[in-house]
Amino acid sequence: MTAEQHTGAPVGRDVHAGAGVRRTVASRLTGRVKLVYLYGCPPRATYVKNTAYAVTVFSHTRGQETVGKYFSRGDLGRRGFAAERLSSELFGDRPWRMPVTRWHRRGFSVPRLPDAARLDLACRSMTSAERGRMGAWALDVLLEIYLAGYLHGDLQPHNVWFLDGRPVVTDFETFGRRTPGIPFLASGDITGDDPAPRDRPLDPAFDPDDDWSFHHVLGVTLDDAVQLLRRDLAASSSAADRRKLDALEGRLT
């Protein structure tokens, strides 16, 4: 499947079965109260979607349009929120991480961007070379996370947005410690396998069997990205890039 043929992951509010059924005022109010109680999201926020332990809403933060993500009271919600907080503490100053506009008691807000700014949609107007560069960029981000001793767990095109012209990564609820001693190209973000127990499966960035991966959405294989990144790192004289190259080649684990 080529990048042009792929439809991308769902964007915005989910379309639920029975969407044409008219809901009563009472049922809508009951649903809103339940969302506020379970996730702690603002009562006036616009519902976007939810998972078993988190809800995404459109809201405003200090006059700015934002996207809020709020987590449930249970263990899964607490761990997902803790993963987001930890990733921000470690990488919040990196240009590749989506900035947090505000932290809430059980959630956080980030800038709201147009749907077209999401990579799996933006890539439709990219050249083959531009899509290849994005694959190499994603691999570079994963290398930086790997060298810090962690993994993202779900770095795929639908979790990359363009903010002020630069790509930024979102959705760190699967972020966590990786198992030491595993070469980068055999690590969880590449293969989906890590011996440590996880709350949910890892989604490899370049999985050829996943319709939402870089492999299918951008038409960039793991080998493509490795070759491009290897060339860039080998041409660099910085110590950080030499360390990344050593990890990419399996000399650092």
C-alpha cells in the first residue's frame, strides 16, 4: 500500500454505532457528568474520543485552543498519566516533543493543531524523499529515547504533528523503561518485543504488518530509514551523533 492510498488513523471525534439516534437532554447530561467524574475533564469541554482509561477533549487553556487528555482514577489511568509526566520531565526541552501547555490534576493540555498537521495526513502532499526524511527523523528520535534507557511504545505517523513547521511527537502513555542489553534494532520500538511486562502491546514504528506504521502510511521501510539515518550520523562530527551511530550499529546497548 502506498502512502497516497492510505486513509490514515481516525481524526477528531469518533463516529459511534447508532450515531443517527437522537439522544435526550437527560442522557447527554448524564454522559457528561460521568466523563467529568471518571476522568476529571472540564464540564464544558468538547468530547473527542476515549479509551479504557483516558479521554481526549477539545478545550481552551488561558485563551488558547487546546487538546486535553485526562486519565481515569484506576491503576491504568494513573500509570498512563505518570508515563506522560515522566516523558515530559526527561524530554520536555527537546524540539521533537509536543510541548505541554498546562498540567492538570489528572491530565494535561497541548496546543490544538489542524487535522492536516498530523503526519499521516500531511504526508499525502510530500515527495518520496520527504517521506524518507521523516522516517529517518522518527528513527533518530527513537534512538535518543533508547540511549536514555526508555522506549516510546507507539511512535507512528498518527502520533506525529507539525507545530510551527517542525515535527513533534505525542502520546507517551506507553513510555517507560526498556530492558537493558537489547540492541536498538531488536528493541521494543522496532520489533514490538520487550521482556518487561506492559499494560498494553507495543506498536513498532516500522511494522510491515501494521497499517498505521511508517512502513505503510509513508511507504518508508525500516531499512530505508536506517540507511538514511546511518548516512547522516556517519557524516556528523558531533559526539552525540557518534553515540547514536554506535547504538544504531549495535555497538551500544
